[in-house]
Amino acid sequence: MSPPSSSGIYVSRGVALLLAGLTVALLLALVVLAALYGNCTLVQPSEQHIPGVKDTASTPPGGQEQARPTWTPEAALEPAVATTSQDWRPPSGPWNHSRLPPWLVPLHYDLELWPRLWPDNLSYTESVTFTGRVNITVLCTVATSRLLLHSFFLTYKQAEVWGPLALGTRNATVGRVPVDNVWFALDTQYMVLDLGQVLQPGSRYELHLGFSGQVLQCVSEGLFLNLYTDQGKLRGLIATQMEPTFARTVFPCFDEPALKATFNITIIHHPGYKALSNMPQLGQSERIDVNGSRWTVTTFHTTPRMPTYLVALAICDFDHVSRTERGKEIRIWARKDAVANGNVDFAMNATGPIFSFLEDLFNISYSLPKTDIIALPYFDNGAMENWGLLTFDESSLLLEPDDELTEERVRVLAVIAHEVGHQWFGNLVTMSWWNNIWLNEGLASYFELGIINYFYPKLPKNEIFFFNFLHDVLREDHFQRSGAVSTKVENFTETNEIKELFNIYTYNKGACMARMLDSFLSQDLFISALQSYLETFSYANAAQDDLWRHFQMAIDEQNIIQLPTTVKNIMDSWTYQGGFPVITLNVSTGVMKQEPFYLEKTENRTLVSHNNTWIVPIFWMKTGTTQPLVWLDRSSMVFPEMQLSDSDSDWLTLNFNVTGYYRVNYDELGWKKLNQQLEKDPKAIPAITRLQLVSDAFALSKNNYIEIETALDLTKYLAEEDEILVWFEVLVNLINRDVISDVNNYAIYPLLKKYLLKRINSIWNTCSTLIRKNVAALQDDYLALLSVEKVFETACWLGLEDCLQLSKELFRKWMADPEIAIPHPIQRVALCNGIALGTVKEWDFLFSFYINITKEKEERGSRLIPAMSCSKEPWILNRFMEYVVTVNPNPFNETNVIEAVAASEVGQYVAKDFLLNNWPAVSERYGPESVDVLVWIVGRTVSTDLQIMELLCFLGNVLDEHQKIAVHTKLQAIKTENLKNKKRIARMAEWLWKNT
């Protein structure tokens, strides 16, 4: 996440004089606003006078005047809010570039931070400030009289440069380098020091900087505050999030991943708090401030060389549990209540074995002497791998001690595994620049799979990867989108764009790249190359080419695995371009071709250059037997061994185990033979391949590569399908919002109902038996648990009487005794059906239950709000929305209530009328975001320009002119999508009529 805008506010002198007359009148309002919002937003101080800096050198190169900021004394710190009084920008220079010039290399930081957090003075409206000082030892590599480093949202009271230092000493009597001027390049977030003499190459210098800043409360960036309740009391803690570019908001630094240095960190804090940092505590002392208050000074051991984005600290009064793993202490810190309740126990028991697993896998020991893990009450980023002090949102780490659900345990385990994986990929070896962030995130994501498999060996490994990583990214990635996991080094990333690199491609696609590489190399070779890579670049930085080089070295040292070209050529074809290929095989001729996957392919889209060709590993199976790997390294090739005979028993599938990052298409005969085999003996085709066939066929049909009828043909055999994961994939493609919302326009529902009811009985009987007797039998397979919910939901939607009766039975038992929980996998569906089939009595019970239970609102809402929206009674739904809009305080406080109502068959009309009749109240309550809700609800079924004009006319009284333009554009997009869906659903209905 990026910091607030750095553009500043510039006014001319004339305007400044006019504004001066308003200043006194505005001061009172500013004080109030600062109290309310000062702890959420920051303004870069751009008017600072720094003691020791010459006043005479107050202009940057080029002669334009620069207004100099002021410093607020430590004894009376206030949030710094300043604007420059000159319309001034620095002339062209290195401060205009997003990368620091290579003039100075940081070697060591002595960093002291002093947040003014006092446990007896906590407030949601009062901001918390901090002061700090840092001495940075740097090596000069190029003669320069100008010094650049990163700084943002900081105010300065000291800026000194000392040196050159005598080698091997920290000589305090060395000379002082004059600092003529200090100024700030706000767009690139640089602090620039103009020096009175030239720094000499090969010499070391020390920068002495004193600064202050503000602790944020509303976002988890830089140095931030959490206010929370523990043991019935309001408490506060301070923590850090430096990645990717927030270290510069906490202390001035060389804030680039390749500029590693060692750190000595000192934290000054209230005696009632505990201070944590990357390294173990070294010592403690006491400091008395100017008001006579006593503070504790905690120092920490020196860190290994690491980038600034891994610097971490926490100040809290948490409790902790600990254990020793291979002689190194692991501590998990959390709220006192959470520790006492045992909520940290699962994480505590899992973390040590994860470290040991990865140490053994890579044959490299964890580098630090300890690990602290802290569960923050509020942490926007989910989790962060800071070396030695890992930070988690408590929802990503804590579990109820009696929570036996494998789904929840695997979720927490995966997050821990990811962050512990970073101790090798990211911390020990760091990418050279953010364009290669996938070397951190993609590799850490991939090894989540191995760790989950280590803890839960019964879970299907290929299916886990398919649903956790591949499924979602294939839906997002396509050739028109910039979905590359890496970019060329020349394409430097602007500071405010770095955060955008942390996306589904970096994580999921990066993991897919690692898995594909692992698959065509063999696991032994893959791990051996990674061991060499990690050993070579320990405590240093690496680029993508460095990784490829070590894989190539492993290939060259053996003669079993043969590749068509270098690892670099193969993998660059995947990492440097967005999208993925569609591999099409003609089984009559053996001709295989590749083309980019487009959303809504059209005939005139063709390959335009060699850059659109991937070097594709083809894993394949023929008539039940796996075949040797082949490579498709051109747009089209012939593979005679892939031709099929006229025999009914011959069939062939590509992308065995779905280890390749591509979709597969076949000619008409290829699909026909697969259908024949599925109807004859589906078990001859592995479950993961059946899953892949369904996923590929529906995705290709939706985007015009094959006809929808080809995908539907794959479902004929489903009466014989007993793998619930395959059923899940079929149902999410057949029973989705597009189909449901068009039920009233087409006769598809009775046809779909008849078609599926003939085939779903067998799998339904399996699911219903598990639900009634032994849901625990699936506890070791959380994917199957998730799939049970979809089968249950579909069976009830189709009106299967046994499903409806089971829902009512479960709901009645729960009403009679809420301690008898509805099985978690089908709780959402059972609650929804209980309300839909019930009366106002059931609805009022659920509403009262929601209001009175003590769990977090987010957890309540995820299941109960949609359930309350399932009522078939319009007056109940209308009453529900009226309550949400009018009652204060509002226990729901989200537009998702209206959206949830609108998602149901009855509710879509009720919600539409409610919004149009109550728009002023809704708009006032929810602000600008309510416009998007309005458009989605009132426009979800539009399919003609006349309908759009009628809606716009009707909305004329509730939208301003700007909103009308935006709404018109959105409605046109909805209309276009709806028309496509209608055509598709009409063809589905025709196919169902022929096959029912």
C-alpha cells in the first residue's frame, strides 16, 4: 500500500497574501480536524529549518527560491502540517528518478525510536507522535557533494555528516562535512543534502539525523497504532509495516531492497510495555524526559545484513507462549485473553515443525537466534515476514482451541507456512528490485503446498494446488491484461506503483511457475538448484536470471533431464509476458498449436510476434498410460505419437496432473473420445484430469474457443461421478448468478432441474449421509467439505425434497438448542433454507441471535446476514433494510445487507424498490459507494437501451450530472454482458431440451 499523496500544495505569493487573512478564522477548525483525522492522514512537512544547516544556501540548483521548513521542539511536539509558499519544483536531476543514485552504499544503522505511547492516555481521536535519531554509516563510491536518501512524512531537527571515518573505528573526533542545504523531492520521496565539500570515493561517512513523525492509526503502514479491548480494558500497541516503501516514513534511510545493511535498534517505551524487534534483547536502561516521566530504553543485538523493509518493532503489553525448536526460541504474542483461552496453541505447535521442515528441505539453518510472532488485533496486510518478528492479523493466526475444522487449520497453516518460507525466500536472499518480487512471493507460496502436504498427507496434493492457486489466477489472467510475474530491469517501477506488484500474479502465478519448473526438472533437481541459489546469495540480493542460472547449473551437471533450450529461455517466455497459451491438439493429425488466451476470442486475433509464443512442457496421458514429456516451442508442431486410431478405447489428455500453466483444447474427435471414455469408465481418467477437463471446457466455451455444447457434453456421465470435487467444478459453472438471474427470462430452470436431478442423486445420498451421521469423516479433506456445501446448495435450489427437509430439520434443532451447531460446511445453506421455508418466527429468531451473540461482527455477518436475506416475504426483507438504514447505532453498518437482499430471487425486486424510494437516506448513510450498489441492483437485468433510459429517467432525482454519466456507462456494460449471457443460456436451454 502506498502512502498518501506526496504532491503537496503550492500557491502563488498573491494568493498566499489573500489566504493569510483567513488563517486566524481557520485555525480553530484545523485544530478540530487534526484531532479527528490527524492520526489517519499525513502531510509531508516541506518547510523545515534544521539547526546546523546554513541559512545562506537556501536555494536548490537553478537559483529558484525554496521556502525552508521549521522544527517543533521535542518538548512540545505536534503533528507537522505545512505547505510551501512558492510554486517551486527542483530542476532535473537524480531526485527525479525512482532509483537512488549509486553514490553511497549504507553499511550500518544505529536507530533509536521513541513513540509517545502512554497506557493511561489512550484515545481514538488523539494522535501519537514519535521522535527518533539515526546514525547511518555509508561508503562513498562516487565523488559527490550531494547526498540523497529516502524520507517521507518526517520533520527534522538535525542533519549532520561526519567523516571520513578511519577504517575499523568509530572515531567521534573526525571532521564534520558542512551541510549547506536540506530540501525534499516530494514526488520521489527523497531528502536531499547539499554539502559544502565533496565526499571521497572509498571513504566512509556517518549521517546523523534527528527527526519526528506521527504514528498512524487508521492504516497499517509505517509505524502504526492498534487500539483494542483486552480483559475488558482499552489498550494500545504500536507495530510496524515497512514493506514495500514505508520504512522512509519511520526513519530516513536508503529504502531499496538491494541496499542491505546491519541495524542496531533501540526502542524507548513506557515501562508497562514490552518492546520487540528483529533480534533478541541486548539490555535495558532508564531515561527521564523533560517532564520527569520515566521511560524504558530497550536495546537489541545487531541484525544480519537486511533491507529496510524488514526492519520491525512492536510495543505492547501482550502475553506470550514459547517453545524451543532445535535450540532456538519461538514466541507467539497475543492479547492476554487470547493466550489464556488457548487461541495461539495451534500456531505454536505448527510453527516449529515448519521451520524444521524447511531447514531440512534446503539444508540451510534458520539464520536468527529467535523468532517472535505477534497477532495484531488489526493488520490490513494479513501477515508480514519481518526477519525475527513476524506480524499477523490475529484472524490469520488464532484459532479456537476446540476448532477441529481442517479448513480453518489449513488456512492458518498456509499463512504461517508462507511467512516462514520468506525467512529463506526474501529475508536470507532478497530480490534485487521490486520487479522480481515474485522470487519472494511466488516461491514462498509454492512451498505452502509442501508444508500442507507434510501436515495433512491425506489431502489430495494436486487438487489442493488447483483450487488454492491455479483456479483463481487462470480466471483473471489473459493476454490483454498485464499479468506478467516479472518485468525487464529497464522498466523501473515508480514508488507509488510498487504496491501494485503485490497481486494475484506475483503470488499465484509465481507459484504456478515454480510448480511447472519443478515438474519438468524433477523434484530432486529442483530442490538441489534452490539449495545452490540460497547458499550463493545468502545475505545478498538476486535477480530472476540468477535463479535461472542455478537451475541451468543443475541441469548441466547431469544427463538424464534434457531440455529443448536453456532454462532462461524457457522460463522467460512465461514470466515476461502476461496471459497464458491455449494448447489445441488435433488427434486425427497429431498437429498441436498454441495461441494466447483471449477473453472473448474473435477470428481476427492472431499471433503478432514471436514474443507471443511460449516454450511449453506437455505432460500427457494416452489411454490411461502416462507418456514421455514433449515440448511445444513453436506456434505449431506435429506429434505423430498423439494421433488416435478409430478404436473406441483410444483417448488422450494433455497437461497431466495440471502442472502446466495453460488450458487445453481438442478437435471434435478428441472431445468425442473423452466423452465416450467418461461415459464408459470415468475412473480410467484420473480425478484431477476430470476436474481439469470440466474447468478448461467451460472456460474455453465462455470465451469462444469451443461451443458451449462441447462443454455440456462432458456432464452426461455425471451420474457415475463420485468425486465431489469434480461435481463442485461442474456446479459452479452450471449453477451461477448468470443462470439464476435469467431464470425468469428463459425456460432453463425446469430443464436444468430435470437434467441434474437424474444425475445428482448418487452424490447427494453420499453428502446427506455424511451430514446426518458423520461430517467428521471428511475433517481430513477440507476441499471435500467445501464441495459438500455446493452440492447441498444445488440440491435444495433444484427443489430436492430430501434436501429441503434436511434444512428444516437442522434449523429447527438449532432453534430449540443453539448449542447444537449446524455442521459448519452446510451452515450457510441450512440457515438460508430455514429462513426461506420458514415464517417470521424463524426470521426474528435469527435476527435476535445475530444482535445478541458476542462474536466479531465480521464473522457473524458472513453467514447470518445472507441467511436473513433468504426470506420469501417482501415485507420482511423491506423491514430488514429499513432497520439497517434508520437504526443507530447500527449493528450491521454495511451496504452488504442491501446487496445480500438483492442477490435473492424475491429480494432483487424488493431491494430495487427500496433503494429508489429511500435513496437520500441510503446515500447519506453509506456515501459514494452506495451508487455502485444502486447501479448493480437496479441494472442487473437490463438488456435494452430503452430499459437504460427508463432507469436513468427514474434516477434523475437521486443522481447528480456526474453520477448520471458514470451510471449510464456502467448500465451499458451490464447490458452488453447480459445480452451475451442470454444468448449463451438460450443455447444451454436448447441443449438441455435435446438431452433431457
